Amino acid sequence: MGFNGWQHDGRMPGSAAMLVRLDNGLEMAITVNKEYSERDFFHELGYVLHHIGNNYDWWDDDEDLFQSLCENPC
């Protein structure tokens, strides 16, 4: 696809999934509750995920987003 990193997609009856790992260290996974067998779906999804991931500097910090959910240290 011409993007940095790699991706892998697959499907099972009734579902589809994609994993993406970019060279900047960001990893993403998406699962949908519908089976898509067309290659265009995975191509377009990969395109969107790569563009989101390559512009992720606005969440690039070491803050624990789940710490506020814990009463005691997690």
C-alpha cells in the first residue's frame, strides 16, 4: 500500500478484523461484526487506519488514561 509498517486482515463467518503496526510504534486493531469479503473494504480500512496512525501525535504521551478509573493504584 505504500505506507510504513505492516497490516494483516482476516475474516471468519460473520466477522472481519484488521491489525496494523506502524513504524512509529503505534499498533491498532479493529473488529467488525459483519463479514466483508471484498478486498476494497480492507484496502480502504487500511488506508484510514494508516492515516489516523500517522497523525497520532496529539495523543502521544505517557499519561495513564485508565488511572482515573481506579480508586487505588492499579
